[in-house]
Amino acid sequence: MNLSWTLSRYLARQFLTVVLITFGIFISLIYILELVELLRRGSGKPGVTFDLLALMALMEVPRNGSRTLPFAFLFGGMAAFLRLSRNNELVIARAAGVSVWQFIAPALAVAFAMGAFIVTVYGDVVVPRGGVLWTGTLIEVCERVGISESLVRTAVSRLVAAHRLRGERLGRHSY
């Protein structure tokens, strides 16, 4: 028996909705925890405002989002099928002759489509890997939001010391 398009769309929509809600909850919790940690570390520093710390925590969202999305699919998929099972929708589909593979297929199609989107768009645009940035450009951007050159240079040198960045010198310029 073939699965109807109506039932396929319904199951795919249910799966996608619960996965996106789960992803939103994960990202919100991680943002709040990141903000609390930044508030703790920046509480005694002069010139550090809540707006700056909130913006810094917001800048971590894409990186954290790429790390939590697989878990959102895992837990969101489990929650979606649990909800469908608790409402006896899966029991009704099985009683109508729909196999397990047929009602899992829309969720797999959604997961595959979202995976393709993440790899092609999100992975290349939002979370770029590698690259070179002149320290002067970083200083210019940070000065526009009120962060002094000395703070930027200190932060960059500490990131290089912690092996989070790799520093290079080309003549007078640092990259």
C-alpha cells in the first residue's frame, strides 16, 4: 500500500515542527547559559555593559547551533513520534495498513532535506571554516562598537596563546 500525500505531508510537518521547536529550546538554553557565564566573567570589568555581553553571547549562537542541531533532530524526532504515538495516530496508521517504513519515510525526507540545506548554506555561510583576517580589520570593526584597540590586541594574543587562533606576521601586518 502506498502512503497518501496528505498523510506524508502531515507526518513531515509534525516532525519538522517538533524538531524546530526542540532546536529553538536548545539554542535558547545555550544562549542563556553563555550569557550568564559572560556576566560572571565580565561583572568586575570597567566599561563592560550588559548590551555588549548579550551581543557577545549572541555571536556564539551560530557556532553553538551547528553543534546542537544533530541533537535537536534526535530528540525532536523522538518527541514527534512519541506525540504521534500518544495521540494514537501511529496506531490508526498501522491499523489502516501503513507500514512502519512508510510513516518514517517523511521524517527521513525532511531530515535529508534539512541536512542538505545545512551542509550547503548554513555550513558555508554562517559557520565558515578557516580563513585569514588582518588584525587591523578586527580592530576597526571592534572600535565601531566601542572596544578599544588594546582590548582587541590582548584578546587576540590570549586566543593565540590558548591555540584558538593561529597568528602570522607578514611584514608589519599581523594575521
